[in-house]
Amino acid sequence: MSVLVVNSGSSSVKFELVDPDSGDSIAAGLVEQIGELQGRVVLDYRGETIEKRREIADHAVGLAVAFEILAGAGVELGADVTAVGHRVVHGGDVFHEPTLIDEKVLQQISDLSSLAPLHNPPNVLGIEVARRQLPNVPHVAVFDTAFFHSLPAAASTYAIDREIAKKHHIRRYGFHGTSHQYVSLRAAEFLGREDLNQIVLHLGNGASASAIESGIPIDTSMGLTPLEGLVMGTRCGDIDPGVVMHLRRSADMDVDAIDELLNRRSGLAGLTGVNDFRELGKRIDDGDADAVLAYEVYIHRLRKYIGAYMLALGRLDAIIFTAGVGENAAGVRADALANLRGFGIEIDPERNMMRSKEARVVSTEGSAVTVLVIPTNEELAIARAAQKLARTTTGV
Ligand code: AMP
């Protein structure tokens, strides 16, 4: 029994076959450089890596190629897969929970594309292709926004004309919800506390923070789109909206050009030319002043959110680092929480430097706030949500 998880993103398609009960990954693959003559397809299966290069015109071709490579490797999808879980970025104010996909739901996800033009269209394509390939199993949409749908109004409301906001569905939705929910639950389990007040820092290529009170999110850093909040690999995070008007008026940039600038040519990439944290680290070691500044901007923003969420929560029990940077970059963890002993937060340098793929504590014994590294696993969370819904609706 396994669940196929499809994450059809803006420029790549990730797919993984997961055993939702054991949590084991059976096969995992990636299609990238979509739209290029030399697209890349990789599959990890039974300890081997299969890699192919071929033209991948669009996401539909990309996912079809993913099914081909799975079949070529001998993965029996038809016999074994009981459900397909699809990561869908924007559920707007329509979807608050994992949802069984039918024609109506697919249309509604497509209709939400104006809120997430880079993400929902490839999500829809991924669903269409996967449903054609596996027509006899339930397909479930798991929304990045769902976990945050019940944010308090004070946190989800933008202070703009309320009629315009209502008409155009403008509010703070939050993203990376599957990850924030997964790691916050793991943290509560790990520490054996249901009443945990925690700050979750999901620091990957995209990055977001959330404040979670006894399992319920009360604030998060991303907003109408995944552009708001922390400094990210290629996205600017918080910015004065006046910058947009200024660019429109003074630099003669149209909306698409500004969108591209803020989403793809900003953040670490905008400040240094590279968005990968490992490369940034090398440049800092080489004394590159732009890289040093980019790192300082990144940490400054992160500390601002940590401070804000401490006050929002009132009592803080745990800080959780997750995703590529949060799990691996010990220096980021140390700098984000430096000199906070007065607030009861103290990193243990030795624990912090230890490498592991397991959940672990990196704060000192005496730290009032427990600092944890918890590896995220969005694919497993999606697989479990899909399996749960498939079971309740089909009895599988
Ligand atoms: P994600 O989006 O969660 O896959 O995270 C991607 C980010 O994690 C990239 O910026 C990587 O450079 C960063 N990353 C991955 N491994 C490491 C590492 N060992 N040290 C620092 N950053 C890392």
C-alpha cells in the first residue's frame, strides 16, 4: 500500500511514493528545467539513482515523463497505489482541509489562479495528468494555506479599504502550512506537551515563520502570496509597497516585470547573484561584502519575526528550525538566537553543531525555551492526509 505524492511546482515537478503507515519513502523523483531542451528527470529507487535528460516542454510532459521513468524502473503504480496526494499552493478562502478532487474542485483550484499565478496553474496540470494516469484511485488536494485558514482576524487582515479587500479576496492566507503543521505536531510529541507555545521557522529556499499556540497558528509571515515575510532565496519578503509604485512610475516596469523582480531576482539572489545558502557561505568565507550584507539582512529580518512572535505568544516554550537551511545551517540558528539569554533562549554550541537527520534539541539544559531542529516531511504529511481522506470516503 502506498500513496503517490505529486508536487507540481512553478519550475519543477517532485513526486514521491510513500508508505503512509511506516513513513518510508519507496521511490522519489524530480523533473526540472521544464521548458528547456535538456530537461532533467531523476529517480531514486531501491538505492539507485536513475537520471535522464530530454526535452520537457511543459508540466504535463514533465509529469508524463515522471510516470514513464517510474514504470521503466519497475515501480508498479497501478497495483500498489491507493491514493494520490497533490500539493496545491493556494486554497484561497474556499479550501480549509484536504479535499477529494472532482471536476468541480479542479475548476475551483483553477479559479484561484489569480491569487497564485505561478503555482496553481502547474498544480492543476499535475492533477489532470495524474488523474489520467491513475483514474481509479482517489486524488486528494492538500493545500499550503489550509493550516492558517483560522488565523485571528487581527493577524489575517490587511489595513486597506475593506470593500476592495473583500471584493478581491485580499487577506493574509499564509503558506508552507503542511510543513508548519507537521513540525509543530512533531515538536509537541517530542516534548510530550499539547499546550506548547512555539515559533516555527521554516527556512528553505522559500522561508516562513509562524507562531503556534497549543497547536493553533496565531500568526504567520507569508500573506496574500508567498512573497511576504522573511528574506528568501529569490523573494524579497517584507517590502514597502511604495517600492512597487515607484518602480511602476520611475523605472517604467510593468506589473509582470515587477512580479518577476520581487519573486525571482530578489532575496539572497538579488543581493548576491546566488540563492543557495551553501554558496552564500563560501562567498562570506571569501570576504565577499555583498554576501556578508545579504546574510546580515537575512538574519536581521529573522530576528525581527522571532521577537514579534514572542510577544504575540506571550509565553514561549519552543523554537523549531526546519527545512534545508533551518535543518543544516548551524550558523544561521546560532546567529538568529544570539544574545537572547536574557529572554530565556540559549543555544548549546556543541549540540547545535551536531549533524543528524533526527529531531533534536540544540538549546542548553538551562534554556527556558527549548530550541529544536525537526526535519520537515511535507510528502509524508500529504500522503497521510490523502490516505486518511481516501479511507473515509472509499473505505480503502
Ligand atoms: P529547501 O527549500 O527546504 O529544499 O532548502 C533549500 C535550501 O537549503 C538551499 O538554500 C540550500 O542551500 C540550503 N541547504 C541545504 N543543505 C544545506 C547545508 N548543508 N548547509 C546550508 N544550507 C543548506
